[in-house]
Amino acid sequence: MNNNTKFNIWYGILAVFGVVIIQYLFAYSQQVTEIPYSQFETDLRENRIADVAISENFIQGTFKQPLASGETMFVTTRVDPALIARLEQSGVVYTGRIESNFLGNILSWTLPILLFFGIWYLMMKRMGAGGGVGGLMQIGKSRAKVYVETDIKVTFDDIAGVDEAEDELREIVEFLRNPQDYGRLGGRMPKGVLLVGPPGTGKTLIARAVAGEARVPFFSISGSEFVEMFVGVGAARVRDLFEQARAKAPAIIFIDELDALGRARGAGPMMGGNDEKEQTLNQLLVELDGFDSSLGVVLLAATNRPEILDPALLRAGRFDRQVLVDRPDKGGRIDILKLHMTRAKLGSDVDPEQVAALTPGFTGADLANLVNEAALLATRRHADAVTMEDFTNAIERIVAGLEKRNRLLNPKERKIVAYHEMGHALVALSLPGVDPVHKVSIIPRGVGALGYTIQRPTEDRFLMTKEELENKMAVLLGGRAAEFIVFQHWSTGAADDLAKVTDIARAMVTRYGMSEKLGHMALETEQPSYLRPDFLVGGARQHDYGEQTADAIDAEIHMIIDRAFDRAVSILNERREILERSASKLLEVETLGEADLRELEANGCPA
């Protein structure tokens, strides 16, 4: 018998009980009449009353003979005996009346009860996963969103730029389609596949594409949704999630942001063995150990912080395979742009290859946002199509920030910014192996940038030589060198340049062994961070050397930076005339493009 049937039976019982009460009250009302107290006194004197029942406020009784209307009983309200004599002398018809407080009595009992049950109901609804009175009993149920085969419209045709990851996961798709035939040679599928990559590279999209290609149910949940305020809830939800997946096998379980659940146990000084997250992780490890891969259930997970995951989670037999979903190279960016550009109305001058060349380091999410920003810029100027200029402006907006044309600089500041930016550009144009300069501007952008110089890499780079790092440092210090040459003072505009230069110089000395004095030694180590976009900028470093070595490191860093600065000063002194002319032109037009810079290069700056 289900709950609906029980409720229907109780409704029937209450209805019958109500009908009986109504019939009783109706029958009673036909036999009883209410009379004034004066009439009661008269009937009493005339001996028409057989018996009475007296209470504090009422008198009920029976007539010896029924009245003409058929009533045999009466009820009346008592009156103060001291008042009766005076009323009878005046011949007044009198009866008693008591102020009714029936409604007040009812409310005084029912309102507190209703308030109590209302608060209890709301608490159960807030605490329970399923809502309502029974929600508390549902708190251990998994909150995974279940997408059936018809819900998933994403396939491998909808993703691009991750060919290696796609090839790895096609094997999972074939296993889910034919789990029995796949192990005919004695092999087994991995129990778990961990998708590792920077944010925005499409890990979640790839997992959905695997489910879409395999046409199987897809259980999607975030790692943070397992943990609640109650101890043991996370472990219960892990068990329930795997039970649901086994019931619908073949199926895919996808846990996004696994690092929220699978952080290394005991990583902090206050972490204990009874921590709720650790219990949840332990239950996940147990489920993976008892996971029969022949059932047709595959566990996919995604994280952008693999270095903090518990080693027990990554061992063979649990997450057997790790698939890197990295930032796309130039070819991958072209494929991603073509995929997203199909949704936009493009002009004839838009070239995906040229846009891809301007966007090194962009992820799939960044490229999707780029196409959207370009379309919005074209819409804002009421154009008929999105042009290449819109894409260029969108890239600048994403990289450098929003233009701040209302941020007015005084003439002296504008002049300093113009020489600063042209210092960067001229040093970059003068050194070999440096990324070509794409645009120079003194229009403020973003939070603190008073001007900017954009360099466009000609290709994706994964290694840099010592000479290339020294050239990069000289370009970064070109702005400060130009200020020193022209104005003979320092300003705060080079703060970001100095921070980057110091990071590069420290990395050269302590990590890359590029110091002749200190030799081929790695003096500092850091946590694995290969997912960062800039491998020169490190995170928290650990070192193990003495004070004398620290002094030597500082001296080497100082020497490398001074050498790069002197080099930038030397280049700009040789091209002082071009610096003056180009800075004046920049003050006039505010922005110089590639064509203007090529003209400067032809007037005396060697490539």
C-alpha cells in the first residue's frame, strides 16, 4: 500500500465521521429549543417542567408535555437571582447572555500548534534533499543530474582542438557500446579516466561528448555536492551514485572538479582521520576497488589541479588513465574558431588562421568568448557582418582590458606614457627572435594600464633559450629605459615590467641553471604547475640553500637585470631620433598599427 492510498483512506474516515456529527447536531437541534430565562420562571411556576440540569451558566431540562412545535427539551441562560425580582416587578422579559470566547479559545490552542508544525516543515524542507516532510530521509541520496540518451546532443563533432584526448576517449565509447566483446583478448577497460587540463579547455564538454557518442545515461555531479553539514552524508551519496549507475548500466559517471573531493588526506596540520571530506574520499576509493569494469560503467572525472589529489586515487586500478586536455596549438585554435564562427555572420576579410595567430595561449572557452565579443562589437556599431577589425578589437579587449577613454591624463603623463610604450616597441623591433609588435597605444585600458604594447607571436613556443630570455627582459625594460633617457627620472609606470623581469631573472638563476657563477644547479623547486599559461611565472617556491648562496643569487639577479637595462638604453640611444619622432606621432594619433611600425622599421630599425 503506497502513501497515496493511505491518505485516501484517512480522508474517507474523516468524511464519515463528519457526516455522523452533522446528523447528530441536526437531530439534537430539532428536539431542543432555547427559551428566555423569564419563560423558564413562568413554566416552572406553572409546573410544566419535568426535570432540569443546572450548570454555572446554563440550565437544561425537559418539558412534561412537548411544545406545539414539537420540542421536548429546552435550554436557557441563568440570570443573577438578585436581579430577577426587580425585573419581574417591571414585567420585563429577561434572559441571560454570556460573551462568547469560543473562537479565541480555539485560536489559543490551534495557532501555537500550527506555528510549531510550520517551522518543523520548513526545517525538514531545508534539510532534506527531496523536500517536504520526508526530505531528511533523502539527504543521503545522490544529487547527480541524470541525462538519458535523448538528452545529450553533444558528440565528438561538436568539439575541436583536442584530437589526442578525443582519440583516447573513443576507446571508452567502443567499450560502452560493446562491453562483452571488448574483453575477448583478456584486456579490461580502465575503471576511471581522469581528464586533466587548465580551466576552459573543454573537459566537461568532452565528457558529455563521450556519453553522447556512446548513447548511454550520463550521471553528472560536482565534487563539492557530496559534502554536507552532516557527517557521513558524502559517503552515503557516493554509495547511492554508484548504485544508481549500476542499475542503469551501461552508463557514465562524471565527477567535475574532483579536487574538491579528492584532495590529499592529511595535507593540512589540522586535518584528522574523521574529517567529512576524508570519509567521502575513502568511500569513493572503496567503490572504485569494488568496481567491476565489465558491468559497463565508466567513471570520468575532471580537475585542473592534479598535483593536490590523493595518491591513492591516482594509482593503477582506480583512475587508470589520465588524459591531458591542454591548451590548443595553432591548428587546434583554427579548428575551434571555425566551429564557433559558424554561428556568426562573418565578413569576407575574416581569416581564422590569422585570428589563431593572434591568440596564443587561448583556451577553447577563451576562443568562444572571443567570437562572441567580436559579434557584440559588430552589433554595437550596427554593422552587417563581423569583420577582422572586430576580432582584433575583441582580442585587445580580452588581453588588455576595456578602453578607458574617459580616464583623462594630463599632458605630462601622456608624454611619459608615449615614450614608455615606444621604448618597448623600438627595442622589440631592434632585437632578433623577439615576437613582432602588433600595436602600440596610449589609450588607457583595464584597471591600471595607461598604455599598452601588443606583441604577436609568429608560432607556439614551448622552449626558450638564454638569449631569448635576455631579449625578452630588454624589451620589458625598454619603457623604463626610454623614460630614463628622455626625462632622467623613474616613474611608477614600470612596476609590472619590473615584476616580470625579476621573475624571469630569478628563474634563469635558480631553476634553469643559466648563471655562470652558480653553475648548473636547480636551487629552487616548486609544486608541479604545468597547467599554468606562463611557465616563467612560478608559484610558491621551496629552497634549500645557505645565506651565502642566497646573497650570490641576489647578486646574479641584479647583474642580469642591470645588463638587460643597459642593453635597452644602448639601443634607444642609437635610435633617439626615431624614438622622438615615433613618440610625437603616437601622441598625435594615440595608436600605431603594424603598418606604421613597419614604416618605422624601414626608417632605421633593423628586423
